[in-house]
Amino acid sequence: MGSYALGFRALDDFHGSGEVGFRTGAFRTAAANSHLYYEAPTLKTGVTNFVVFCPVSKCSFDPDLIVCVTETSTAQALLRA
């Protein structure tokens, strides 16, 4: 899901069908897993060249996009900023 969501590769039929999550037991049905792939926000395929995972304060360049992974309370504060 990660490389697809970040635009590094197109969604293949096997993953898009939801079978992976269903077969591994992560989802009760393939349809539920498939819904995740088609409803989750993603970047267009081929747009992303590089991804850096680091605290913003340690980033040595000015990023085009920042993806925040945080607790809900912190995310709410960021959305109001």
C-alpha cells in the first residue's frame, strides 16, 4: 500500500481486488480491503521521485509536501494552525 499511496507504482489487479488483505486475515472480505485501495488518498503514479522520513526540524531542504503521522490530539492542533 505504501509505494502505491506515494505514487511509486500503479495499483495491480491482485492488490486492488482486496485479495491480499483477505487472505492474510487483515480483512473479513476482499471487498473491504479493496475499498481501502480505491478510497484512500494517493499521489498520482510517477509524480513522486523521492521520499524522506525524518523529523521536519532535521530536514536539510525545503520539502514540497509534509505528511504528518501523529496522535489525534496533535493532528487536531496542526489542522487549526
